[in-house]
Amino acid sequence: MELRASLSKIEEMKGKFFEANEDRWKEQLHYAQDQVRNRDYLMGEAITQIREVADYLQALAVQADTLSVKYELESDRGQELASLLRKIKTLSIRAKFYL
């Protein structure tokens, strides 16, 4: 009789252990899922901002083309400015690659 009581007690303790363990695993799973959702949200925000910067660079590139033609003909400083504006255009093209 004592052996049966001990076995019953062991089974009861084993059940409680597995329930507690299962709850802990569920809690960890929910925590990991929250982290993934937060990471996805932040990555979405970053992509949005990168797209805005790329669009802005594209607009600058168009302006750079116009200004470089105008200033390149006027002086040494104008040529220097035209060179910088061409670099802006190059950056704009490179930014498109990442989108």
C-alpha cells in the first residue's frame, strides 16, 4: 500500500512539474514572439525612413544635374560645385540599389 501511495505521489509531482515546465516554455515562446514583432516593426520603420532618404537623394540628384550644367561653365568654383553635385547623384543611384 505504501508503495502505491509513493507511486501516486510521484505521478502527481511529475504532472505538476510538467505543467510548470510547460507554462514556463509558453511564457518564453510569447516573449520571443513579442521580440520578433518588435524587431519587424522597427525594421519596417527603418525601411520607410531609408526610402524617404532615397527619394530625397533622387530629388537632389535631379537638382544636381541642372545645377552642374549651369555652374560647370561659369568658373573653377562652379566646376568644383558641379563635381560635388555629381557625387550626390552617385549616392542617389547607390541608395536605389538597397531598395
